[in-house]
Amino acid sequence: MQALLQDLRYGSRVLVKSPGFTLIAVITLALGIGANTSIFSVVNAVLLRSLPYPEADRLVWLTERHEQIPSRWVSYPNFLDWRSRSQSFEAMATIRGWQMTLTGDGEAQSLSARMITADYFRVMGVRPMLGRDFISEQDRFGAPFVTMLSHAFWRAQFGGDPEVVGGTITLDNKPFTVVGVMPQEFQEQGPALWVPTEQYAELPPSGWFNRDNRIVGNVIGRLKPGVTIDQARAEMKSIEQQLIAEHPMTNGGNTIQMVTLQESIVGDTRRSLLLLFAAVGVVLLIACANVANLLLARAATRQKEFAIRAALGASRWRLLRQLLIESVMMSVLGGGIGLLLASWGVDLIVKFAPPDLPRLASVTIGWNVLGFTLGLSMLTGIIFGIAPAWQSTKTDLHEALKEGGRSSSDARSGRLRNVFVVAEVALAMVLLAGAGLLIKSLARLLASDPGFNPQNVVTMQILPREAYPSRAQLMVFHSQLLERLAAMPGVEAVCVLNDRPGFEPGWQNDINPEINGEYLKINAGELINVDWGIITSDYFKTMGIPIKQGRSFTEQEIAQGAPVMLVDEQLANRFWPQGDALGKHIKYDSATPIEIIGIAGDVRTYGSETLGRIKIYTSFGRSPLPRSTVAVRSAGVDPESLIAAIKGEVRAINPNVPTDDAATLESQLARHIAPRRFSTWLLGVFAGVALLLAAVGIYGIMSYAVTQRTRELGIRIALGAQKLDVFSLMIGQSMRLVLAGLALGMLASFALTRWLKSLLFGVSPADPTTFVLIALLLTAVALVACYLPARRATKVDPMVALRYE
């Protein structure tokens, strides 16, 4: 311990004695450690920290999948069979997002709700803060309506009044008894309330128990203690095969998908976060290489010190320990400053992160993050300190103690410094190549044609379901609303629709097309699944989707609910490649044939290179929407300025019809791709830091080389070498290292960027243009970093240089 304290005191004196060296090394390390701490804070909150539920590792998420449908909702009969036949689960429940209208106290409000089966809170392992949980008798058709309130909604709407439990509130024009309030810790992505599934269903019992109606949403289960997810998967696979055998038409081709609840919440975010974590790791490695080069350069000036200490009896281990302690002290200092930078970085990440980033509110610098920073600082100090320390303690006492003598370790140190420069350039090349590909991908995405025109369009969700329960009333309300909106100044076109183009697939149906006068026979396990659009006549004009053949609906066809439809080019080309789709018929949902009167242009899912699911469009009159979206295209005015006026027109017709989610289509699409934009922005920042560190490293090694070769350069100039010769010599030697690093970085980039393939849009992972531009950028930066030291080398005075030693 005494020797350790002595080494710490001596190391402190050494660092204080060289403040410039210490400052540069500490700031370099602070950048690398701070970046890693910032991203680790996000990774820890999103990927590593357990969900805030008891024994959350036993919670699993279940969905169904078909070869045409990557993820589909579960039918209620299938859920009941899963629950009754499985032995791996302690409890199982369904969950589905829903919108409800609160009335009775001021203006109608649209509330986010969850439809759940009675065991849901048992599955989650939480109990109400006030009142009681749902009971199975309440999750039945015809049972009195009951609801559970979230803590946030209870505080905001009722001021935290405990007397609300047992009282009633009006939801969708029905009296609901409040049976409980959930605790504040139970966030669950922000619903205002929960209602039992069976007592509040869209369909009558006959439709609810139809196995082909996949309307309960998804399923969540809690595994029994000791049961692994793989064991549960094997059991559900067996149940899946039983249901296929028993119900081939509705279950044929289905597979049950099961993942942990945490994995279902994180989704594709995991891939982006791990990419960013790898990127900051590369930044830290470049910082370590920089500091290692600085230590090697400084060690060359301390050779006599090491030789004297060795001559006085210091062992190599003692010298090695001293140097490692000095490097760890610098790293810990860098970690402290890096922690300060990380606190700012986390604030910026939370501020600019997309709102859909899961568990964003829990991103903080806690004790585990502090432990990570301390451990990273210690490890970093050892990583960048071990090679210089080992090299520096290989001292030739005879050479080192001679006046003006040069140790043979100088050559070895020079080779090691060259290796670090090559490694820096290679790592920077990998990081810049990845950032370049993502930036080009984002540019291609923003410039791509999604098949519709989102500019100058504002959309707003309206919920007239309870105010107008009948079909005739819904038709009158929407007709009045469209007429009012079309008469507003600055409005070019207006329509009602069920889902916006460019987003993930919405309502889906299985269809049966007419081919050569006959309808296709659908066998068990076979699906022709399409997206189903319910629209009014000006939909295509409002959304800027071209009609390639035929026409849109007439107002009379909409009013009468005529059996006519439009299809997209994908569907038309698939079943009628000869171009004769017009006049053909399709069946869905019933035996009534629906005539094709038009073919619309294809629409892509925004952010995807592939076309969205094939689409059919039926008129609003055939299926009036109790919950719909109104879209308005403006002409010559800012579309956002129309939002207040649109809400005013809805209230003018009926103040009890709530509105929600009002925004321009462009802003909604921007939110849709915000995670991609955020990852690209962060990776670009880290790539820029890597480029800066690489440039500093090249500059540092060049400056040191000029200092070490002052005598040699003086002799060359004295013997007649021209300034251009000296300049070319220094530039050439440095650029050989840079080119070697570029070559290694290029090979590594080709191997590693293929992992980015799923994140790219319209760009190959081996895009030659990107790689060439990045290589040219790195070369240009390296030339700038080499220029000043090389220019200084040309100004060496031979007389001064020859008296150098």
C-alpha cells in the first residue's frame, strides 16, 4: 500500500509537470468516455433495465403470423383455446388499443383506452392503488359496464379524488362504474383507462366468437415459475398444430409467434441502439490510440529517467506499474469530465429523440451508469497504457545513459506509433462509411416518391360513433362535415378515410377475385390478403394518388353504398395481367360481388423500398365509419392554419363529437421515420468526432516525427535538399500510413456495413460512390493534418539542427 501511494504521488507530480500533455490526453479520453456513457444510459434504460413489473422476465407477448401477414391479431376463440389448453402459463390475457369518448363534463374528450380480458392485471402482477381489480363475471356480454382509471388520468380529470371509485363516468354515451385506480408506477404507455373485452366489443357475440374475426388484438402471458420461453414455444407449437387440424380454413398457414414482453416493446430499436453503441466504441478506440501515441512520444523523452531508476534497482514490474498508474489516473480524470459531458449528452438525446422511442422517460444517469463509467475509465487506462508502458520499460541501460545516446527502443516505439495511426484511420473509415451510407439512405428516402403527395395535407381523427349510432346518421354527419370543409377558404380537396397512406398496413381483408368468369377457390391455409381502404370520392385528389384507369366513386354511389370498388396496380397486375381488370368482380366479407371501376397507383409504406400490401378501396357508403379520419388539402395557405377551423366545423355540427391527432401529413410521416433520422444524426456526430480524433492523431505523430528527426532534416538540407524534397518526404511517409489505414478500413467496411442492410433505403451496403467519397474525405483531412508539421520541417535551420545534441 505504501508503494502504491508513492506511485500515485509521483504520478500526480508527473501529470502536473506536463499540463499541456495532460490536458490534451484527458480531453481526448473525455470525448470517448462521455460518448460511451451517453449511449450506454439509453441502452441501459431501453435494453438492459428490467420492465417495472414483478418478475418481468416471465412476461411474454404472443401474436400470429402468416406468410402474407408478418404479424396479425388473434381471434377470440383462438385465444380461449390457447388459454384453456396451455399448461406453461400462470395466466393469459388479451390487450387491444381503443379510443373512447368521455362526455358529461364540458367538451367531449377522446381518450386512449385498452380493451383487456379480466386476467390482464394478474398477468402484469400489479394491483390497483384504489378499489379492486376486474373480476371474470364483469368480462361477459351483458354485464354492467366497468372501468379502471390510470393514475395520470385520475389526477388530471378528477384531481386525485378517491371518491371517484364506485362512481360513474360517461364513456361512449354509456355509464361506466369506476372500480379502481392503478398506481403511478404502472405507466403502460399512457392509456387513460381500461375496460373488459367482452362487455365492450365492436361486434355482437356471434361475430366476436367467429374464429375468422381477428379483433382481440394481441395476447400477453405470464409463464409459470421454472418454465422457460423455449418450453412454452414448444407447447404452443403443439397447440398451433391442433387448431390447424381442427379449423383448417381459419387457422391453416398460421404460426404462433412468442417473444419476451421486453423484446416486443423494444422491437427494431434494439438494432439501432446496438449500432450506436458499437459506433461510440469505435470512437473510444480511436481516442485510446491517440493517447497511446502521446504516451509513446512522451516515453521517448523519459528514457534516461527509466534507465536511472532501473540502475538504482527498480524492477521492470515497478516501472510498468508506475506508467500504468499514470495512464489510469489520466483516464479517471477523463472519465470524470466525460461524465459531465454525458449528462449534457443524455439531456440532448432525450430532447431530440423520437417520442416513440420506448422507455425514453427512464433514461437517466443512475448508479449502474456511474459504475459503467468508472469501470470503462479504468479499463481504458489499462488498454491505452499497457503497450506504451511495456515498450518504454524495455530499456537498454548502456545506450540510454550515454549523453545523446538513442535507445534501440526508439525504432520499436516508432513502429508501434505507426500501427496506432493505421488503426485510427481504419476505424475512422469504418465509422464514416456507415454514417455515409445512412445519410445517403435518408436523403434517398426523403427524395423518394411514395405514390402519394403529402404536401399541404392536414388530417384529423374524428369519433362520431356514439353521437350517431345508426348508418343513416353517420352518413348525414359526414356529408355535412365534408360540405362545410370544402367551403372553407384555402381548401382544394377534402375526404374521409379509414387510414392514411404511407403508414403501416391498416384494416385487412381476405378477398376472392374473379378470374375468367369464375371466382378463385380458396383452400385451407391459403390467403389473398389485402389492405382495405374505406373512402369518399375525393380521396385520390386529396392524397395526390393518380387513378391510372377508370374513375373514382360518384356521390350517388357513395350515398347508395353501391357495390363498386377501386384496386391498386399491384392487385390488377397480379390477377389481370392483360390489363382487363375494369369490370371484373371481387368478393370479400360476403357473397356480394363488388365491381372494379378504377385502378389507382401503388402506394409504398413510407420508409420502405418495397410496395405496401395490395390495396382495395370501397366507398364510405358501404361501410360508414364510426371512427374515421378527415383529410384536407390546402391551396395557397399553411395547412396547419386550418386545424383550428376544422375543429370548429366539427363542433358546430355537434360539440359531443371529439377530435384527436390533428397534424399535417408531412409531420406525421416525419414522426414515422424519426427513429431512422435520429440514428443517422447520432452516427453522423460520432463519425465527425472520430474524424477529428483521427486528424489530431495524424497531426500529433507528424509533429513528433519532425521533432525527432530535426538533426536528420538539418543534415539533408545542409547537403542540398530542397524544401520541396523535405516537404514531399514528410508528407509521403505520413500518407503511406494513411493509405494503409484506408485499405484496411475499406476491407473492414465492406465486411461490416452489410449489417446495415435492413436500415438502408435505396442504397447498397457496398455503395461504391459512398466509399470513394469517404476515402477522399479522409485523405483530404489527413493531408491537412500533415501539412503544418511538414511545412515546419522545411524551415529547419541546418546550423541549429547540427548543434541539436
